[in-house]
Amino acid sequence: MELQRKLTLIDLVMVGIGSIIGSGIFILFASILSRSKQFIFWAFLLAAIPNILCALAYAEIASMFQQNDAEYDSIREALGEPTAKATIYVLLCFIIFNTATILLFIGHLLDFQYVKLFLCGLLLILSIINYYGITVSKGIINTVGVIEISILILIALLSSPNWKIKNITTLPPITNNSFLFASFMSLFLYSGYDAIIKMSEETIFPKYDVSYGLIGSVVTVTIIYLLLGLTASSSNNLPSIYNSKTPITGLFSEFINKDSAFMITALGLIILMNTLFISMLSLSRFIYSLSKEHLLPSYLNKLDETHKTPYNAIITVFIILTVIALIFTGEKCAMFTNLFFLTFTIFLMISVIILRIYRPDMERPFMIPLSIENIPIPMIVGILLSIFYLFIGICNYHEAQ
């Protein structure tokens, strides 16, 4: 029994955008802004670079292997089975902590006495929707995706008359530890596009659509974030914005309409829930794929006969996230997410380079541009940047709340 192929390129882009945008922009933005202040634009830009390069790596291997676990296949082909197994568990930890962080951000935004109980109930509801299949799921994802894109672009464009362009022409203090840590934490705001590759086996034309869905979603989100960074850096009251629970609401209040700002908070909550749902969807499919590869217990690849969904994987995701939500805080969880992401990215990019050298015969419908002797230069740059950010994150581990 196989997963049903229902997703188009537009669906994949919406999955990517929905998964990325909700990953902290409504909450973690405050922490990043408090550390980078008027240089928030640059923090977003510097964090975008390794993510775009990683998306290119994903795009090439997705076009080659066209499976939900294409990362594992590529690393196994390039570096061997033992390395592939170790690396894929790092990726699994990244996706788990990424999903858990979003859940904890929802709890932070609500912040009432029985919020933990509410989060457990939310996980249960989203798990049930996940169980009923990709057709129901994609309708929810696409609808909320259009809403969140519209809100963020609206805030950026309506505040454009107040933009202070000089704030982005002044170079940031690269040697300042607070700014570097802000840039490191900004990496989390771009996480989630890997959800697209976990939809490969439910995509109608995975050969090309998965690759272009990855790139399209990351580039779109980068543009939106840079516009928001320019808006935030132009604020005349930065402390009030980064001391608030939802900086996006603060920007809306300052530049557009103070009386309607509460609506942005409510919509932000909906967007976070949508992102959580996409992450849970992605995580359950990834666990399903690893089980098929015998990297996880075989019962996790069982599909429901009616809905063609991996029900045991969905139940497992529910249990794991419930446990983590009771132990970690949001920012600390985001820190672990970034460290796992950077570690995995290094191995993925190394695999792309090795496969270019030793397996040039493999079909690549999508190829990373700018190569010398068939070695993709963007991957070299990406590896060096990932090592740099990994060092920054480890050195500032104690800074995460």
C-alpha cells in the first residue's frame, strides 16, 4: 500500500511557506530583535544565506532520489551506511525539536494556567486531522498559507512610507557577540522547508516540483523577512516591540492601526497552529519513511487502509511532542533545533559534492549552479558558514532562555 499522490507545485510551495513563516516569526522575533536592534535586517539576511544554500542541496538530491527520505539515500550513497544512519537520526532530532519549539511558542503566546493541558488537546486534534489524509490537510495548509503571506506583506508595505533605508546601508557590528547570536537564532525562522521533501511520495510530479517547491518557498519567505526586518529597524520604539510577546502585533500597532492590533495576535496564533500541523505532518511521514528503510521499528510504516496514512507514526509523533512540551522552554528548544540543523546540513552538502565527483552518471533534473570541475561552489560556502554558525551557537548556549 502506498501514500496517495495529491500534491502539486503550488501545494508544495504553500507547505514550505506555511512551515517556515510560523517557525518563530511571531514569538522568537522578539528575542532576535532585542539582540540585533536596528540591525535586524542584517541578522535576517545573514541567516537566510545558509538556508538558501541548504535548500539548493535539498533541491538537487530531491530531484535525484524522489523519496520522502531522499536525504538518507543521498548520504548513504556518498558516505556509506553507518554515516547515513547517524546523520539521519540527527535530522530526525532536528525535525522533532523544530516541531516541539513551535508547540511551545503557542503555549508562550497563550500563557494561561492550564496551557499545558491545552497543548496536549491541540496535539490530539491535529493528529486526528493528519490521520484523515493529505486531501483534507492540504486544504487547511493552503488557506492559512495565503492568510499569513497576506498579513506579513501588508504590514511591510503599509509601513513602507516610514522605512529608514539608511538602517540597511550601515553595516552591522560583525564582531559583536550579541548580533552574531541574534543571527544564529534567526536560522530557526527559516526552518521547516524540509517538510516539502517529506511530501515527495504524495506529490504528483516529484521529479521537478519538489526541487522548485523548496527553492520557491525559501526565496519567498526570505523576501518577506527582509521587508519585515526593514520595517522593524525603522521603528521609533524598539524596546516596546521586542519586550512584547508578539513583535508583529507591535509593528502593526505602530505603523498601521493600533485599535486592530489584537486581530494580528489572533491570526498569529492560527498561523502558529498551521505551522505546527505542517511540522507534525512532515514528521509523521519522515518516521514512516525511516521505518520502511528499517531504521525505525517496522510497525511505524503501517498505513490505514481507508485514508492511506501512517497511523502508528502519527501516534508516535503525538507522544514524543507531548513529552518534550513538558520538559523544555521555547528558546532552548530552538537552540537545539539550530544545532541539529547545522550538523545535518554539513553532511548533506558534503554528500552533494561527493556525488558530483563519484556519481556524475546519476540523473539530476535539478543541478546547483556555479560549479568548478563539477564541484558546486555554493556547497563549499554553505559548509563553511554552517561550521561558523555551529561555533557561534555552541559558544552562546548559555544565552538561550
